Amino acid sequence: MRSVFKKLKSSKYTYLFLVAFLPNILTSIGTIAADNKLYLFLDPGRFFIQSSQIWDPTNALGTVTFQHVGYLLPLDPFFYLFGQMGVPVWLIERFWTGFLMFFAGAGVSWFLDKMRFSTTVSTVAGFFYMLSPYSLQYLYRISDILLPWAALGWLMGLMFLATLKKGWKYVAIFALVVAVIGGTNGSSLIFAGIGPVMLLLYLWLVKKQLNAKEAMRIVLKLAILCSLVSIWWFVALEIEANFGLNILKYTETVQAVASTSLASEVMRGLGYWFYYGQNTVGPWAPSSVGYMEHIWLILISFAIPTLAIIAAVFIRFKNRGFFVILLGVGLVASVGTHPFGNPGIWGRFITWVMLYTTPGFALRSTDRAAPLVIMCLALFFATGVDITATKIKTSAISLKFSILNKPTTVFVVAGLLLILNNPAMLDNQLLSPQYSRPSNIPAYYYQAGSYLNKQPNDTRILVEPGTDTSVYRWGVTGDPILPGLTSRQTVERVQLPHGTNPSLDLVTAIDQPFQEETLNPATLAPLARLISAGDILLQSDLAYEDYDLPNPRQLWSQFTPTPKG
């Protein structure tokens, strides 16, 4: 057994890598999910330049960009470099999600190694964390949200090392990790940051591993370096908050978040409200159906955290108190304002903060604290597996079936449970048909973009009808296509708006007759001139049947012949 565990220690990262990458690469080959920004797939080099600018004159009559600057690191360089190597775009997307999962599991495993847990514990915990269904809620839709989840173990380990060894090395590496993961979603970073902060307090106040002066020195170093490496996105966020639209009011509400953030769901690794949604087409995330309807999966998803809690209660191991406390804090933070209509004392306070303060509302997505809970459960579960295997190995009791008398059986059963708890990795349900498209955008979009680029470029292009989710009969892009194919300024109504309040009202007013099928073509030319639009692009390939959009044949008939003006 000693030789087996020695081999495991040297190759566990290889196993983590394979388990993270193979299901992603083999799922929906040739299909691209409407994940992150469409322009990463169309032209990441151009999008890199656009993301570096806070003001975008080419979109929405001119707009302060929203979170575009966050794509400067790491998404844009990632897509650009692999694109330059000639890797197909759909495969670059799989590489991205594969790396997210690998670094998530490897980080937790590495952290527990540094805290001197056994190789068995760190390996099982790494697989537990990586295979948790938590990632299914964001993969292939808004996967950038998972960056703090993927980095949590690394941040914990770096904080631990920073308390052991003096100097700037590990503090500086910690800050670099923050720079990489913080740009696209600050709230996720803040929730993940609870873990390292609590670890520092624990090692200082409880373990006495460092004194007050040393702890303050680490805090000061981190404050300086993390602030410096975050200036690039923090300043942009401040400008967006002061001069852009109040984008928060167009996104999820506190009540919507609270509707599914039950403690039981958080313990399963779930709880994100969007994951439970569906419309007339079907569930927004096909992988969610099993966790709500399939009895076998429901039982497994509850059995795993139950076994972890049992292990935490009955097994003594080093630093158990810290991880139990971190589990409790993460659980309280994740549950947030649930139940929204009748919360407890803490829930009332959090509800008030989130409803009536801007910083509180920005932190309304409390499910982003769930990785703290999952990491602790991973450690508890792994400890239980390790102790059980050890007990079987040293037991003198002879079992009827010899295979059950082997420690490796425990690891096989534990591995099967973790895999079965994430069936989407095996049954091709990582991508949602509602939020994906073929690898290639139809050629007629490129033809339209080429034609429009040859027209006078001192006018805008008005795209009608608008659509909330950029959903077409051939697939979903998530973002309007034309801005990625033309150098001219474009105007189109979308669900997550840009521009200013007056420009938003004007664009909505122009689009509304299209949506209500009350358009008078004679009024369109004066309105187009009002926004300096010299061309109108009619989208006739929208999935109008499923999303209550205008009938393209009826709309086209109103433009034949082309309205004058």
C-alpha cells in the first residue's frame, strides 16, 4: 500500500488533469456555448483592444463599457494565444473550462498537502471539490464567475505559506492570483477571500503560529500588493459606476437569489437560482433536471455531504475546528437572505443591507460563497475515506467477500460516488442546447458585415428587431453578432443594456413597434436619422416562435419595397 500511495502522490495531478479535461473535450464536439463574450471567439485580438478602453463609441450610441476590462486577464490572452496556434474555437473553449476544473481540484489538493494532511486525504478532497456540481451552474454560460472557485485552494495555501515564511514571495504570488481572478467579478473574489482571511486569523489567534506584529505585516503587504494589482479593473469599475448605466437593476434581484439558496442546496453544491430555471423550450441547464427529479441522484447528492458531516463529527484530525467554523461561516454567507419573506435576525440585517445599499446589492449573489462550504466538506469526506481505508487495512475481521476487505475498495466506492454525483460529465449535458451554437456563424453574417463596411462609415447601423438573448434559429450567441464583424457603430436593443438612460429610452422606443408588430415604416427613416443611422439590418433568422419575437416574413413585407428616406 505504501508504494501505491507514493505513486498516487506523484501522479495525482495527472489524474486530476485527465478527469478535468477528457469529459470537457469529448462533450458536444464542434459546438460552442454562449459563454463569456462572443467577441472572444470572433476576434480576441480586436476585443483585447476594445476591452482596454472604458468608452466604446461603436455600441449603443456610445457607452461606458460594462466589465469588458475584466476580460483583459486572463480570458483574452488565453483565447488569443490558442487561436494563434490554430486551435479550433470550440476546442479553446473546452481547454478553458478544463483548466478551470483542473486548477480548482489541484489547488485544494495542494493546499491540504501544505497543511500536512495525508496524500490520500488531499487527493480525494481535490477530486471532491473539482467534481462538485457547483461548477455546473456556471460552466459554458458565465464560466468567468468560476475563477475564484478555481483559485480558492491556491489562495488558502499561499496564505498558509505566507504565515510560515517571512518575506514577500508568497504574499506577492497571492496578489498575482488575485490579479488574474478578480477582474470579471469582484463579488466572487470577496466571497472567496473569506477563506484566506479566516485562516490568517485562526493561525494568529488560535494556533499562535505568528504574533500580532507578524499578522499585521502580512495584512499590510497584502493590502498594498492586492490594491496595486487590482487598480486596472477597480478604476474601470468606479468609472462604470459613476458614468454608466446602473446595470445592477437589470440583473438578478435579491429575492430571486434568495429563492433557491437553501442550506440543503448549498450543502449539495447547488443553490444558484438560474440553474433551476426553465421556459417553454425546456430547462435552462439540462444537467439540473436530475438534481430535482431523479431519485437516485437526489439521494447521492445528499448522501455525500451527510457522510462528510458524520466524518467531521466522529473523526478527530488536525485543525478540525477551523474547517468546521469555516463551513458554518460559508453556509451562513451562502444562504444569505433566505427565506426572503421571513428571514431570521441575521437574515433581516443582510436583507436590509442588500436592498438599501449599493455595495450590499452588489454582493447579493451569495451562492458565490458556496466554495467555502464545498472545500470543507471535501476535507471531511476525504478524511472519512482515509480513516475507513486504514481501519479496513488494520482490522482482523475476515469479511465473506475478500474484495470488500481491501482498502482500495473504499477509494473505488468513494470515486464512484463523486462521479455519479456529477453525471453531466458523462452524459453530454455540460452544454445547454438553449445556450449553444455551431462552431461557425452563418456566412451571410460575414457577407452583411463586409457589405456594411463598404458603406459610408460616418453613420451607424440600426439592427432590428432587438432580442434579449441573441437567440437565432441556428443557435445562441449571447451577444449581438454585428459589432464583432463591422468597424462601424451599431445600435441594437439587448437585455443587458448599454449607453445612457436617454439613449436606452430612445433605442427601446424605436424597437418597441417592431416587437409589438405595430411598426409604421414611414416613421422609421426620421428615427434612424435621429440616431445617425445610415443603414438598417433586419434580422430574419431569430428564433421568433420560441421567444415571442416578430414574424420575419410579415416584417420583411413591410420593407418591400424599401421605405423611402
